[in-house]
Amino acid sequence: MKNFNEEYKPVRRPEDYFYLVVDMSLRRAELLLGSKLSHQSNGVGVLINNVAVNFQLREGGYHLKMSVADLQNDLVSLDLDSGQLQRTNVFSKIQKFRDQKYLELEVESNPVGRPNISTNINLSIKASIIVFNPELVKRLGRFSRLKINQQNRQAAIEKLGEIRSQTTANFSRSLTGDASDRKLANINVSVTAPLLIVPFEPGSNR
């Protein structure tokens, strides 16, 4: 009878062999943050259109691709008696790029064929129109005061301090370690400059 341990030979799959491939898509989603004042609810709306995500898990790393076709931000006012909804746009993609995706992100760990790179990141953001409106700041501030108490705020500050300390320590070790074992992160960012509009009468629709 043959010894199984002697017969068994581990299978070595190629570096570009994927164990898991996940495709996800989101047609449309809207997040509303608001507060009720008397008979009217005022808030901020974030509208996202056509989100696509592709995740691939392979031997020794992963590959993530994500895109957002369109993104816009509005001031939203809802009359609770009549149900009438009013929107004032403060952020949207420039129509010149309407046929292109607003945001594209690609992240790959331990890229195949690039042993000196630990992470490869590509980010592209198309131009947008930003209409300055102080009401946006007021509404976000009002929402944060309602939903975030002092204890949670202090915990968040402490957590950010821990992350900063850990990041600094990791960066120091990477600089002082053996150069032969050192890997680099390759980051490419392309951002088209936004168009900022400051109305003469902030908050007006004219």
C-alpha cells in the first residue's frame, strides 16, 4: 500500500489564479441627513448613481476596482404638511464629462510581476461644480450636534490619535529596515480641477 504522504504533492497555482471573484452594482442610492424644525425638515442629500465594484482574491493579494458614474449633493427642504420637496444643488459633475465616470478607483496588493511594489493605487476624479452655500455648513453642523455627543466625539479623537501614532511607527520602521526587504506603494492620482461658484447672494437660487 502506497504512503499517501509520499504520493501527495502540493498544487502550486499561478500567481494570477483567483480564488474568489465578486461583482456588485448599485443602480441608485440617496442618503438624507436632516433635522425637523416645526413643520419643515431641512437637511442635506447625497445622491449616488451607478456604482460598480469588482473584487478579486488571488494567491498572495487582491485586486479591487470601483467606479461611481455620478455624484451630487443637494440642500433638501421637506414641507411635512404638504409633502413638497425642494432641492438646491451645491455639488454635481460637470456635464462635459456626462459620458464618463465621475470616480474610478483601482487598488491592487502585491501586483503580479512587480515584486518591489506592495500596493498599487490608481484614482481618477472628474471635474465638478461646487456652489458655495453657507447653509450647507449650518445644516451639517446642526446634524452633527444632534447625533454626536461629547463622549463619542472624544472617543473618535482618541482613535484618530492611535491611528496616527501607529502609522508614524510603521513608516519609521519601513525607513530603518533592510533595504532589500523594503516595498513601495505606487499611487497615481488624477483629479480634474473643480469649478467653484460663489454667488453674490449665498443661499439664493439666482
